[in-house]
Amino acid sequence: AKRAVDLLIAVPALLLLAPLLIAVAALIRWDSAGPAMFRQTRLGLNGRPFGILKFRTMNVVEDDAAVVQATPNDARVTRIGALLRKTSLDELPQLLNVIAGSMSLVGPRPHAVAHDIHYASLIPEYTQRQNVKPGITGWAQVNGYRGGTPTLDLMQSRVSLDIWYAEHASVALDFLIIVRTPIELLRNRDVY
């Protein structure tokens, strides 16, 4: 049922948003040198690697053993990138990941592999968040944990919410999260 809901929402959304996606890609290319989109390795269901698609928001494209999280006033973030990150429009290419089956609309947000390795060594239950497919939005995001996690306490709180979702996932909960996501996007908390 979850896969059917993903496809019933993601395919029409991608078709409806196609003009916006093209416009965003053009703005990125106009604003800075480099590709409009990039693929970064993330760990998905059961820790399987996949290539997440995102609009490029920085002057760098990192996908190695040392991926640095964005910080407030980060010099790597482009002008258009700052707007995309604040509005989460940089995540829209992940609709293609949903259609391909490596992601779901709702699930724990996947982190860079370097961050997974780092936090798994500090938070014993960290990998339990990978018991479900990662999502474009999730329980942690609609409960105030969207954006950076500069402290271990913040990551621990996010992971606890992700694990709660993994243990209680249902189509009804997914719909609740989908409905709450636009409200959370308007708050722009801790996003840079």
C-alpha cells in the first residue's frame, strides 16, 4: 500500500512540477558554474547504498569520506541555493528516487554516508532508522528537526523520532506527515 501511495502521488507531482523543476535548473546554471543537479551516495533501506538526486545548492559537490554539513552563512551556498535550501525545493528531484523505489515520500531523511558512519559510532541505535525506506519528508522533520544537526543532542533527538516512525509506520501516519510538511516548511527553522 505504501508503494502504491508513493507512486500515486510522486508521478503526478513530478508531471505537475516539471515546469518548476526546469526553471529551477535554469536558475542554478545561471547563478553558478556546475551542474544543476547532483547525485550523492546515501544509505537506504537496510543500509543499501543508493544515489540521491538533489538540486545543487553549493559551489561544491561533496560525495566522499568528509562531507561537511551546511552552517549558518555558509560561504559554499550559492545565492539561488540559499533560497532552494530554505524552501526545500532542492529536494524535489528526489521524486525520481521515489519513482525508482530507492526512497519513499515519507521516511527518515537519509544522511550522507560519512555522517551515517560517524553517528552510528556515537548513537548505538542509529542504524535502526534504516529499517524502513528513507523519505523526502519524515516524522522528525514535521516535529521540528529539519535542517542542520550541529550537536550530538540534536542528532540523537532526530534519530529517536526516526526510530519511532520506523516502529509505527503506516499509510495513515504517512498522510499525517504529508499534510504537516507544508506547515513545517513555512517555519524555516534551522535551515541553512
